[in-house]
Amino acid sequence: MSLYDKFLDGSVIALSRIISHIENLRPGYQELLSRLYRRTNGIYRIGLTGPPGAGKSSLVNLLAGQLADDGRRVAVICVDPSSPFTGGAFLGDRIRMQDIPVDKGVFIRSMGSRGSTGGLAAATSNVTVALDAFGFDTLIIETVGVGQMELDIIDACDTVVVTLVPESGDAIQALKAGLMEIADVFAVNKSDRAGAEQMLYDLKSALEMRTEKSKWEVPVIATQALHKKNTEELLRLILEHKSFLETSGQLSHIRGLQLQKKVETVITRLVFRDISSNILSDGVLEKAVDKIMKGEEDPYSAGMRLYKRFKLGS
Amino acid sequence: MSLYDKFLDGSVIALSRIISHIENLRPGYQELLSRLYRRTNGIYRIGLTGPPGAGKSSLVNLLAGQLADDGRRVAVICVDPSSPFTGGAFLGDRIRMQDIPVDKGVFIRSMGSRGSTGGLAAATSNVTVALDAFGFDTLIIETVGVGQMELDIIDACDTVVVTLVPESGDAIQALKAGLMEIADVFAVNKSDRAGAEQMLYDLKSALEMRTEKSKWEVPVIATQALHKKNTEELLRLILEHKSFLETSGQLSHIRGLQLQKKVETVITRLVFRDISSNILSDGVLEKAVDKIMKGEEDPYSAGMRLYKRFKLGS
């Protein structure tokens, strides 16, 4: 039996291997993705992001468990940008991941930038295709929001939950920084802590002020993952947003845009490969650097000169 | 007088405007960079990175002041990845930046991913060209190390100082995460705090174990920026590393590799522009997405098909 057949047969080990194959861009991965894509059913993607210590992992565990109890086939991707400075947090997250209800058939995959060649956002999107093709119908992607890369991943989700905690600072400040644009649901977790009421109030006020582009009113909910308080209500809000996307036609609109992006990414990667192999093959780059070091040329002129040489045909 | 003439005349306002021009990739920025590059003298770049709260800004202020006192012309770039979750820290950094000794002629520029179109690493490198051409001979680049993007920036420096604090976690863990590879000097700041001795010991032990590729022995120094303790010694170590790079011939080797990268970046950007304008111009991307949505094609096959259409000439 081939790996792919085992995958079709429902082997989780085969799934894991196929994910690694895709992540590492091993030969034939594009063709594999083509085949997998034809088996997808439009997995529903929930993104969950927030600052370190907001209790994201606990919320993800509870949501995954509840979804599994409702009969959904759930996968979880934990995105860790492998910052050299989050060594501790990384380990902490992996320990907390053990609480994920695997006994309910929840599949977990951790992804870090050091593991995946060529772009975490593209890798996450490709792995999603494999999970979808395998038969999962709901995916939760957890990221620590630390930069553009993580925002790109979260942008590719259908419903985005932004988790804050009372001590994560001024809510208005967070909103100004662009969270308002990405959040479909706000969860103020650890809401038994001081400052929770104020944060809820501030968030709601700020959301009321904004000019509505879509007709979805972003809800704000106080949760306590530790005491399982309001987490079912949080899931209800998430699924309400899903229904909204479906009935309003926004889901197919979003997915169209995401597909555009995906096709562009595929083209870009192939062109990249050509540039590298062409430029590196006959030493023109080294010659250009020599000239620059001698002061005969500058890198910008050299780039333009070589670009003309490898110009795109049309 | 043109902006460029004012720049040559030493106007800091003209410098700031030229930096904005480059950062925003305004028409003619590549030609401008060509002209600027011809005026560069090989500015020496010190990278300083570390976790939030390690006292990086204070160290940068002190180092910049000491360098200026030594007669150097110093510029500082603060890289802030504009994380939506560091709203507070961002503000804090900007306040601390006011302590930078501008009265000693130190120029400060803050760069964030939201401000610079198309890649923070490329933007930082381009801004460095402008600073170099203006006449600065020493540049300090401060980043909060949170991801690949910041590592790319730090990689492009000549001497890298990694700043840790006793409470930033297990030193060994940090080393495992890749800091050993990038650090030329380790500074354990806030060394009056508990755990400092242990961290110094752990760092030194770990460094001793590593197999030496270069002949530079990475020093570990305990500093207290707040009490100006050992910061002159830190600068001495940095400049020692600079001498090492120069006498060993490594500096010109590093710069050759960086130039290769720069030329590649210039080519890639131009090709990118072509892909976008070609693909978007005649609606082929939209047509491909239509086909995918109808289930007649998948995004990977579509990407390969369109790639062939826009294939590179050779």
C-alpha cells in the first residue's frame, strides 16, 4: 500500500508523513497538493490569536473538545514562529498541548518557521489542504501574534478570535494597532482578573464607534478558560459568525480572494526557483559582486542589468 | 537647491526625506539608491537584539553616546515589527528613544513593518545605504528578536550583540534556539538581579562546548545599563570584534555575501512587479479562480499553467 493509499484509508501516520512531505517541499509536493486539493471539502478555519499568556492554548483545547463532542472532525495547528526568545513559552505550549482531547480524535500539528522551508503562511495553507482532504471539517489555527507573518496566517482563516487578557494593556491601544480589522470575535480571557470590566467596556465602546463595512457586529465575550466559564458561549458566537459568512455570501468571496493569493504564491515560487538556478548557474552574480566591490558598479544597477537578462517572456 | 543637493550639503531634514522616499519605494528610488551607493564608505553596523525588557534601548543609548564621544558619526535604527500586541512596548520604546544623545549628533530612525512597503529587511538595508552616503560611519540597529524577519536584519550586521536578562529564561534553552549562531558578543544586562551569575556561567559553558568555526571567541559580559556599569567594556568588546573582522579578512567576505543577497533582492523585486502586472492585466488570475471554484482545476495546477505562460526568458 502506498503512502497516499494509506492516507485515503484514514491512517493518521500517513497523514503526518504527507504533511512533512509538503512542509519540506520534497520533490513532487506540488503534484501531491494537486491530488489532495481535489479531495477537499472546504474545511472551516477558526483562527485564534493573542498575546503570550492570554490562555490561548486552554481556549483551543476547550473549543476543540466541544466541537468534537458536537460530532465535528477537528484538527488543530499551533503556529510557533520559533523565536529564539520564546524558548520557555514554546516548551510551555507543547506541554499544554498534551491537554488537547486526542481521545476525541482531535489531530494536532505544530508548525514553526524553522521547520518549514519557504514561508510559514504558505506552509500552513498547504497543510490545511492535506487536513481537509483527510476528512477534517474544522480547523483551529492558534498563533502568537507577533508580526506580519502571523497576521498573514490569521487573515487566511474564516473566523478570527482575538484573545486578550486584562493585563495585556490598554484595549484602545490594541485596537489602534490593527486588531479591530482582523477580529470577528473578541474574547477577554482570565476575566476574573482586575481590569476585566474596564477592558470589556473599552472594547465595546471602540467597536461601536467604527463605521460598519460588513453587517457583522463583532461580539466581545468574557471567558475563563481555566474554569470553563463562557467557553460554550464563545463557540456559539464563532459558529454564528460562520453562519453569517455562509448566508451573506461572504464566505465564497473570501475564498475566491484566498485562491487568487494561492495561485500567485505557486507562480512566485516557481519563478523564484528559476531566478536562483539561472543566476547561480553561470556565475553572473559572483561577477557582478566583484565589479561592485571594485567600485565599477552598484548593486541596484547590477540588479537591473541582470533583471533585463532574465526578463519575463510574455 | 534640490533635495539631493541639500542631502550632500548635510541637511538632516533632507536625509529624513530621502529615507522616506526609499522606504516607500517612490518612483525613482532605485536610481536614487544607485547614486547614494556610490557615495558609501562601508558603514560599520552593530546589531543589538534581545527579548523585550532586556534593556536594549538603554544599552543602545549608552553605546551611541560613547561612540559619539570617541568622534564617530553615529546613526541608530530601531526596528519595530509593529506587532498588534506590543502597543504598549512600542510607546515605551519611543519614550526611551528620547534619551538618545541627539545633542551629540546621533541620528535616530524608527522603522516598522507597517511603514515600509515590501520587506523590512530590504528596507533596513536600503536605509543603511542612505545613512552611509550621508557620512555616518557607525550604525546601531536595535531589534526585538521575535521572528525570522528580525533575524534577517541582524544577520546583515557586522557585529551582533545579543542582550539577555537573568529572568529571560534558561540560557541553554536560548542557545539551543539559535542565538549562539548569531551572537558575536553576549551581554547579560540587569546583572544585579537574581540568577545573573548562573546565566553567565551557563552561557560561558555552552560557548566553550561549541566547535569553533571562526577563531573569534564569543565573550560574555555582565552589564547594568541603568548604572552605566560595564557598558564601556561592552563597547570595547564590540570594537575588538570589528578589528578581528577586518584583520582576518572576514569583513570583506561577509560584505561580498551581503552584496549577492542585495543584487538578488533587486532582481526579485523587479520580477515580482512583472508577475503582478502581467497576471493582473488581462484577468487570467480571475479566470483561473473561476475554474477552481467550479472544480475544473486546482490552484497548484493553475499556478503551474500560468507560470509556464510567464516563464522566464533566458
